[in-house]
Amino acid sequence: MLNFNSRADRPLQKLVTDITYLPFGPKQLYISSIQDLFNGEIIAYSMAGCQNVEFVLDTLNQHSPLPEGCMLHSDQGSIYTSYAYEQKSKKEASS
């Protein structure tokens, strides 16, 4: 947990991820992104017509393995607390 300290001293130290909803005509589009708090850079993103675990896993898979000690913070919504996401993010953290 970040404990409200969002300052990062180096790249890939603290990352945040979330899903943004975009109205697109009669449909809704979703963007899943991962942002580096060091410089505000979006280091990975995916766009889809529905939100599910595979959608956020695609975003996580876009980046090479995260360095040891990297913190990846989310809002702890149902997708981010799913078994598949938890296993993938733990695997990333240990790579």
C-alpha cells in the first residue's frame, strides 16, 4: 500500500493502475493503464469494449518483468483482487 506517499525516487519504483471508462457513441470503451509515479509516464495500456481479468492482464503483460521491489498499486476492485491477477502480479514482482 502507498500510504498516500506517491513520490517515487526512481523509475519503476511505484506504479499505479486503473481502468478509465470512455463513452464512445452508443458504446462504452475501457482503457486499462499502468502509470509510473516517478515521471507520470504511462508505461502500458490496453483498450477494450469490456472489462474483465484478461483485459487488465493484457496491460500487465505489455511491460517486461517489473524490477524487484517495484510496487504496483490499484484500487483493489474485483478485477485487481481476482486470483488470476494476483498470481500474475506476484509472478511479475518475483521475476
